[in-house]
Amino acid sequence: MKYIAFFETTKQEEHFLRKKFGKGVSVQFFPEKIQDVPVQKFAKTDAISVFIYSVVTKELFAKLKNLKLIATRSTGFNHIDVKNAAKRGITVMNVPYYGENTVAEHTFALILSLSRNIHKAYVRTLRNDFSLAGLQGFDLKGKTLGVIGGGSIGLHVIKMARGFGLKVLVYDVRQNHFLAETLDFSYVPLTDLLQHSDIISLHCPLNEQTHHLLNIENIKQVKKGALFINTARGDLIEARALHYALNNGIFAGAGLDVFEGEELVKEENQMLTRNVPVEKLQALLQKSILLRMENVIITPHMAFDSVEAVERILQTTVDNIVAFEHGAPKYVVKG
């Protein structure tokens, strides 16, 4: 591997990565998303490494004649045209395990902030108001947590939930009944989970089957007054369904580390000069409305972002590139 280009990198990440490659390798670093960098700047590259906001398309493949490897520094890979990569013989690798406990901890940070009104209390005390009116929370013990997606992150959430004394329901197309018995949770259909959960937390990947898994039709099945948590992908829930649920008391509150249309937030000042799909504009407008809601907490897609997790991501990415070079790739995404 002679030429490697990294995109969406910070100076700290660049410093870490530079030390990992020998003198015979030319490594480029770009803080921008790949679509915002002129292709001629990295036209010779054999491998590219991107994060979730870089959109890697078949049109790009046609311009990168030497490209053999795409190493995404994320678990999700819906920002990459994996099918066309496979057709061109380009290997796509991801980082499937790096922050299971990290994301699970952020999930509970959001749950606790909502259940005990931490965010409301903080804003109130900034105004030198120390009254308790409207700040009464509720115990997690004895409540039911519905986990949609019982994979590696979901399982960490389940373990933490059991420590809080929560009952746990899980919806997943893949079921491990040994784990269910060991961790004392129950697999249920999605409808049952929505109807019986006091808190609903999303931990499934985004694909054709899960896009708008929660939508304007099934959102009405949710137990009235439930809390909603999303640290997975914004497009798992239809934006108008989330807005409807909050406005009509179906969700008593929401903790969102992701939301539909979030990729446009950093580009709001460019919205008038670009052709943006109407549905994305609608999602962005609804985000602005959500920000003004007292019962909504939005964090900027930071659930993964701990010192330890980022280092694991970078090291796994390096390991992926080295393994590919040695003909023994491990974390290959299938097209």
C-alpha cells in the first residue's frame, strides 16, 4: 500500500495515525468530508479511510483507478456504495467493535437526564432559580426498557439496565436465547415492545429493512408517556413520527444523539446555494423545532466519542489496512 488518504480527521487523530505507517507509505490527511475535497488531490490513492459524513459513491470509484480498499472508521457503512465497490473489486472494511460500553454509557446518560430532569434543573439554576416545581423525576427500578437491536451495544445496554433493576424487552431479527436466559430479558415482537415499554432505546443498524422502522403508522402503538432514546442512526425513526409523538404526549421526552437530516446541520449556511431534497429540509426544520422543546435533549452525535473508544477506532482501522495488505482482512463488509 503506497498511498493512503484519510478524511474527516482531527489533528490529534493525524498525530496518532502518522506514527503507525512506515516511510514507504505516503499518508494524506484531510479534515473535510471526501466529497468536499477535489479528487485530483488524492487521485493516486490505494486506500481511503472515511467517517460517517463522507459519501463514497460509484462515481468516485470511477475516478480513483488505483483504489483497492475503503476503511471506514465506523460500524455503520450506509455512507458507502458497498455493492458497486464489490463489483469493482474494492474491499470495504469497518470497525464493528470499539465502543459498545461507550455508547451504552451515553444511552444511560440520556435516560437519567430525562428521568431525573437533570437538563431542566441545570438550565433553571443558571437563572438562579432553585425551585423544585416541575422537576420531580421517576425511578428506573421496576420500569420496562425496550431495546430495539440486541447486538453488541444493545447487550451492554441490557446489562446496565439489569443493574438499575429495569425489566428488559428486546426486538431483534436474530435471537440468542441463551443470552436472554443469562441476562434475564425477553424477546418480543416490535408491536409488543412498543406497547409495553416505559423507555424505548434504538441500537440497530440502518439498512433497507430498518429505515423508518418507527414511523407515523406504528408510533401510535407506543405506550403513552414513554421516553425515547436514539444513539444509533437518525433515519431509524421517521422525523415527522418523532415530532408527532412528542407533540401528542406519546413520548414524554426524547434523548437524541442522532436525528434524521443531521448531516445537513454543519452545512446550514450553505442551504440556499445547494439542491437539498425536500424531505431533508423538512427533517432539518423539525430538528430546529425539537431544539426548542423542554423535554428533548440533543447531543451532537457524540455517543461514540470517548478517549478510549476513539483510540480503539483508529487502531482497528490501522489493523484493517495492515491485514488487507497482508492478504488476511478480518472485518470485511459484504456487498
